[in-house]
Amino acid sequence: MAKRIPVFAANWKMNKAVADIAPYVKGLADQLSHAPAKLGEGFQVVIAPPATHLAALRQMTTTSPFEASSQNCGTAKSGAFTGEISPVVLKELGVKWSITGHSERRHVYKEDDALVYARTKCALDEGLSVIFCVGEKIEERRANQTFTVVERQLAWLKQVPQNQLPQVVIAYEPVWAIGTGENATPGQAEEVHRHIRMWVNKNLGPVTAESVRILYGGSVKAENSKDIMAEADIDGLLVGGASLDATSFASVIKNGLLSRV
Ligand code: PGA
């Protein structure tokens, strides 16, 4: 069975100052030196600050295994696209990842499935890895539409060429659990993760189903990361609020890893 290396991603959203990066990176590195696995080998850590902070983050992580991620990606390499982020420049900065389809982009900024896919494709074409987010709203869950919504969002991945599929990480983030303090129970999360892996098996093939990492996100904190990571189809965490403080993010990671060693 392919070993899926756990990924822990910090989504800072529109928080923190550039001046906060140095103490954060140092604090996180210090605390993860006591983690139950080796950073960069036994697990990966991805930090997604605001785009305005990426150059500074990269400068401060040139010699550390922390990987930088954008929170979104433009739909073209360059051009008349005011306010967008070029994947070419992300590459130039040494940024390895982009989040795409985060629920705040989908629901606050009304990015539809086609736009999310255009962003995803542009990032993949430039060689970036993506954290492709899916998840249902509370009214959709109540109407038993969770699998339907997630499958509709995932369907776009059928267009990704086989050779780019290893660049894709999927994040299941139920919208009702994001920033609300109300996390999905490990069982609720695993039910959807298992379904996503089955969908991947059917639509993208068994090799991808075995190797693709599926992260959970939505009110993850140090108190629940161990139980969530204990589930068979959960391969990492996408963490918002609890990632803003280095000590708290390190605790999320260390507790999560306890389920894996
Ligand atoms: P949260 O955010 O951990 O604050 O719920 C997660 C996310 O939006 O990625």
C-alpha cells in the first residue's frame, strides 16, 4: 500500500503582519523539533499566508522544510487581470503550492466550479501543487446533499491530465465547520473522505485513489486533531484559526501525528 505522507497546512487567510513571520517560523521549527516524526520526511508542513507575505515567508524559509502556499491562483500566466496572482511569479518566489476553491472564495467571492477549475489548471500547468477544496453548506448537509455537492465539485478533476494528478491534494472542508468552532466529528469527516476516495478510484483510477492525500479542514484544533487524524482516509489537516499561533499549530500537528506513529 502506498504510504501517504501527512500534510498539515496553515491557512492564515487575511491575518497577521509580515513582521510576524520570523517569530512564527522560528517558534514552529523549535516546537516541531520534538514532533514524533521528522519534518519534511515523516510529514509536510505548508504555510499559506496572504499573497502580500509570500516573498518574506520564502526568504525566511529558504533553509527550512516549511513549504509556502498561495491562498489562490490566477487563471493566466500574466495579462490584464487586476488583483490576480500569477502562478509564474509564485514559481519565481519558490512557492510550491496554491489552495484553490476555498469555501470563502466559493461562497463569499462567488467563484463557481468553472472558475475554481480554471485556477486549478493554471496552477498545475505551472508545476504548482494544489490543495483543491470541496465541501457542502449546512443546508445541503441537512438535505442529504453532501455527496452530491462534493461529487459535483470533484467532477472537474476528471479534466486533469494523468501526469498532473500527483500534484493534487484534496481538502474536504464542510462550510458549516469553518471558523465556527463546530467541527465535523471524526466519523462524519471519515464518511465523506471515504466517499471521496471511492469517487477518485472510480473516476481518476486506483493508483490515484491509493496515493491522493485528502485533508480535513474546519475548526481543527489541538484538542481534536489526534482523533481526526486517526481515521483511515484522513491524510492531513487544513487549519485556519488554530494555525495563527505557532504554538497552537505545532500542537495540532504533534497531536495529529500521534495517531500515525
Ligand atoms: P478554521 O478554517 O480552521 O478556522 O475553521 C479552516 C479553513 O478555512 O481552511
